[in-house]
Amino acid sequence: MFTHLFFDLDGTLIDSKPGIFKSVIHTLREMGIPAPSSEEELNPFIGPPLRQSFKTLFGFSDHKAEEATAIYREFYGREGMNLFTVYPGIPGALETLVSMGLSVSLVTSKAGIYASKIVEKAGLSRFLEMVSGCEINGNRSDKAELIDYTLQKHGILPGKEIVMIGDRYHDIRGAKLTGISSAGVLYGYGSREEIEAEKPDLIIPSPAELVDLLTGSAG
């Protein structure tokens, strides 16, 4: 049975797509770059570290990715971060998991200053023992680094009784690199094919199944 649960934020606890997409489109316009014709083309942007997403999706150089990140963060911190909804069933699931004695933490590639504000506004902070995010300058944005950082803050060693729960490939890869268990959710921004290809220890189809699958009580 798991003792420590590390949850991703975007696509796992909240649907933050509207605010992220609006911030990306604003950034591209400010830089004189045409936005994609379909917002669905921006789906791969969500999840990985911000600078990495700008480089991968738009082919930006390091310098251009830094410029884009600064524009994005100014708009996101002012407007975009407030455009989210909590997935139905998430507050109840977290409350149940905590009541069962499990340690619940947030481990996200989003900047920690934004992540803390978002979970507070979402009413989820009371369930979280710890919030781990990257620094504004991009340090500690890799998922494996974030997991290691969270383990150190908890004062625990990696083990299979600790699980990273997320909706994208980097969540599962980060868990495997650090020697903890992994769980992929199918209701977020990663496709079933993406999640299954990474071979996580658990696949969670919906928020309603979080508690049963994470506590081993699924029938």
C-alpha cells in the first residue's frame, strides 16, 4: 500500500487548459508569431517545463524561450492562472485519502509561487502536506528533480510505497528515474496511448477511481 502520494497539478487535479492556452496565444501574439489554427495543437504544451514546451512546440532557441517565458508569466500571473476548474470528485478523493492517513503532496513543473496560489484558490491546500514547484528561473523544473526535492523535504528515501500521479509521460518517467511508483490518469491532457506507452504501475481512468486504485481496494 502507498504511504505518500505525489500529485501533478495541471490535468490531474485541475483543468487549467483555458488559462494556459490564453497565456500561450497572448505570448505568441506579443512576439509576432501566428497562433496555431486549432487550440488542440497546443495540448502538448501542457505538462512539461515551460521553457521546454516553447522549444519543443515552436522550435525556439534558448534566448527566445526565455523571452517567451517572461511574457507568458507576466500574463499568466495576472490573468491566466485564475482560469481553471477543479476536476469533479477531486476534493472528496483527497479528503478521503488524507483521512486514511496517507501523505499527499503536490509535485508540479509549474512555478511554485503560482502553484501555491492556485491550490489555495481551489480549496485544495488544506489536503496538501507539501507543495513542490520549480523556481521562476527554471531551476528544479524537471520532474525527476522535483520528485527528488520532495523526497528530501519529506526526509524519506525513494521506494515503491511512494507514487507519482500525473497525466503526461514526464510524470511517469520522472517516477521511474527516481525509483518510486507511477500512476497515469486518463482524464487529463495525455492520451491513453501516451500513458500506456510509458507502462506506469497504475492507470486511473477517472477521478472517481482514485481512492480505490491508490488504496488497493478496487474490486
